[in-house]
Amino acid sequence: MRRREVREETGLEVDDIRYRGSQHWPFPNQLMLAFTARWVSGEIRVQEEELLEAGWHDPGALPRTPGRGSVAWRLIHGEW
């Protein structure tokens, strides 16, 4: 299921998918789930109905990141 969603929404093939955590989301009745995965193949193709953007970023040149302590911050900074 998760592998198929990644492929449908980004065009990427992944494996070694691992659940890392969750936290509430600032919208009513929403939950953010955090997973890591290993890229296998594919080029990013955003499914615009699901995602605003997607991209590869050099660790030394990241765009603005979420706040410390969030699951997104922990994913980006490898604190699992």
C-alpha cells in the first residue's frame, strides 16, 4: 500500500519502508505519519492532486525546514 502510494504520487520506486512516528497535524482530525524509505528507481513526477511539490535536496542546502521536535524535523535530521 505505502509503496504504491509513493509510486502514484511521485513516480518513485522505493523499498525498506519503515514507520518512524506520528504527531497531530494543525488541521482538525488530521495526523502526520512519518516513514523513511530507500529509493530504488525513478524520476520525480508530482501528482498535483496530491502534492504541491517534491524534490531532492543537498543536506548542506536545504530549504526552510519544520521546527525542532516535529516528526518532519526528526526525519530530515536523522534523529530516530
